[in-house]
Amino acid sequence: MKYLIMEDFSGQPVPFLFPRRVDHADMRDQLPYSTVLAGGYVEIYKNTIRCYGENAELNITARPDDMDIITTSLRSR
């Protein structure tokens, strides 16, 4: 899967996960937030999340803390 982490209107990071066949730039155009904080690819395997990669068109890359942002977002509340 691919992902983008956007900054919401209150300044908080919000992750969006989407299929590999969708371009990062196309997904970015569909989201209501203006600031892209990070993005790349995400793999989930045996309860472990791995974020990696980059997108030159949007000038973004995966960051070490992206994994924590996505994990927190996926937890049950």
C-alpha cells in the first residue's frame, strides 16, 4: 500500500493509506488538507508496520515516526 501523512486543520498529522495503483499526487489532490508531511509505501506484516520510500513529484519521503502515527491511527478506541 501507499500512504500520505497530511497536517490537519489543527496541526495534527493524519495518515491516509491507499492502494499502490493510485498515484501519491492524485491522492493528494483528493484530500482536504494542504500540507503534506510525509509519504511513501507501507507494509503490514505480522503486526509490524514498515514505512519506506519517497515520491519525487511531491518531494516527500518516509520518516521514522510515520510508523508510530499510522499505528496509533489503526488502534481500536
